[in-house]
Amino acid sequence: MSTTFRRRVLAGAGALSLALTGAVVGLSGTAQAATKTTPVQMDCVAPAPQPGGSGTQNYTITLPDGAKAGDVVPITIDPGPSPVIPGFAVTTTNVSKITLKVGSTLQTVVSPPETVNVTPGVPLDPAGFSGTVKIPDGSEGTTVGVALDLAVTDASLMGSVFTTTCTPNPRPSASLGSVAVEALPKDPITTKLSPNSGEAGQEVVVTGANFPAGAVTCSALKNGTPTGDTGTGTANAAGVATCNIIVNQAADTLKIDGSILPYKAYVFIVKAPGVQNPVDVEVLPGPLAIGPQAGNPAVSFGSVTINGKSQSVVGQFTAMAVQDFRGGTLGWDVSATRTPFLNSVTGHSMATAQIGIQPTCKVTNPASPSACTAGTPGAISDVPLKVASAAAGGDNLTGGEFEIGGAGMIQLPPFMFADTYQSVVTFSIA
């Protein structure tokens, strides 16, 4: 689908500052916490007309002192006063997005919204907040360092989002903390049942991962209590376990013994006496679609007066609906491209103008089996920019209903013809 943007220029245009986003979920790890404060040299770019700034910002980080590879562990981040010195008084709702280099991976921790009363001349001092990071797979027996890669503040004001981006110098920063990773393998998990249902006497193959090589046993449970049905199998050198079990008693989960929760669900079928009358129903796959199919109406970013300087203007992309009714395990990506800013009647163009998006994506149907992830903010061009996605499910069902949108910012050159310009942004799903 396409979205049209119109911009009437009476005068000039500015810098485009966009944030990096991300999130990690879950919580594990019971090791003692360690807190460290580190001064970090930061170079900050703020949205016009607020000037940026450079200087030292103290980061206080609390991490567990130990974990296993693959664990999702708690982290507390308390950024000190920012190098950016506000030039005006305003009340905004701020969200901090701190991108950390955890070992060799980049992970972003997002703060809850914070109401901030900005005072001219007084540095912003974001409140501390908590989140989680994942200890990278394959880091067994090492110490994983945590460093700062990027700090972004999104300030919401009257429906628009103004982004300040601060980069450590050098990037990434010196270590803010570290986690010692156990040399033991990751926790064993039960991964699949074949089949996952049956009547009494059904033979089931139970598979798992991360098991020590050698013999394994498996068992059936009902409401968390073992039923007495058990089986045996083996795990290979790669930790992949296979166990055979015959399910005779009513059960709702099966597991390979030693694995962690959650176990794999099993449907026990009770054969009732009497005349059997099978009922079949065929469920056909639906579409993967983005809409409205006719496209959204034109979005106006208002007007600006040429003053010989670069200027930036902000607006809001009209929300689009994504429907994934395919009934499978596939994921999807939504990407955006655009045409140049032109006036097709006068022939005038703004070749150096840019438009960026800070994407948002949310689930609109609570029954949706999939989650939705917003893409990394950036400039939209003729090269597709991923603005939202849903991951493939492996053995699990995917799909659902979602809404995609986001804040937009147009960067205008210092000089151009005074005219009305239009660019068409097209959002595609695959």
C-alpha cells in the first residue's frame, strides 16, 4: 500500500535524528547483583532548534555477577545528567532506549514513559529503570562484558516525537559491567512430541535439546503430577535427545526428565463407548495482507518558510492494518520505500530532502499467536527499509492482526523553489 506526503515549502529544512529500538523479554538468573558506575564521553545530536552537546555522562549499571549462556537476566540502568543543556521550558513524556553491546550482540533496553519538566539551563537527568538482557549463546566459561553502544531519548510533545541521539566516544564505550558465564551447558528443554495426541496405548517420540550425551528418560504428567507412564532414550554428542514413551494414562504434558518448564502439551483422547460418528472440518489458509488496499489519504506535514538554513518538520504516519490469516508457522516483514519529493505540474523537485520513520507496531487482536516487532528507525529511500516484522514460529503457530504506524520527520534543504511537493511512501509485506 502507499501513503502520500505533501509538503508546502515557503522556506527551508533541517537535520534528521532517529532512534534505535529493541526489546528483550523474560527473566532468569539468581546470582548476586553487582553495581558499577562508569563515566562515558557522549556526543549528542538533538532535534532543532535545541542544540546538541558533548560531555561526560555517568552510567550506573546493576547486573548479576553470574549466569548461564542463553539466560535472560535483569539489568538496572541509571543514566546520569545528560550533556545536552535545554534551551527552553517544556513538559514532555520521555522514553529512554539504551542499546548495549552484550558480548558480541547488540540489545536495547527501553524505559517506561517518564513525565519530565524541562528547565532551561538544567541538564536532563533521566530516572533509572530496569529491564533484561540475554547472555549470548556459546559464551559458556567466559566473562561477557556489557558496554554502551547508543543512547536515545524520545520526547513526546503534542502528538509528535522528538528524538535526541547520544553516541559514546569511542563507540562502544568502556565496560559498564560484566557477567561471568557458567561453563555448564544451557538448561535442557523438551522441544517436540510426535504425535502430540492419541488414545491409550499411543507411542510418542519425545525430543529435546541441551542434554548431556548418554541415556535419558521421559515421563507423562497430568496437572503437573506424574501419571506413571515413562520411557527411555538417548542424547547424542550435540545434546539432542530422543525418548520413546507409550502413553496409557490420561496426561496433558510430556517431558524428557531433567528439562525445565514449560513442558510440551499433549492431548489424551478418551474413546467413548457407542456408535462412532467422525466429524471432519477443513480449515483453509487466509491471506497475508496490509491495508487499506486503496491506500491511505495524503498526510500533510504543514508548511515551512525558507530562511537559508536546514529545517526539520515532524508528522505522523497514518496507521495501517496487517492481517496474517495463513494458519502456519511463517513470519512476515513490512518494508517501506518512497518516490522523490516532486511537484509534477511545475517540475520542481527537492533532490536532497529526506523522510524518516520511527516505526511502531502493536497487536490489535489479543488472540493473535504472534508478537509484532517494530523495525529500526531510519531514512526511507528507494531501498526497502524494514519497519515491522513477526518472527517465524518453528513448530509453533503464527499469525494475527496488527497495526503499523509511527512518527515521521522530513529533512528539508536550506534552499529550494517555493512550491508544494509530494512523495509517495509505499509499505509492502512479504
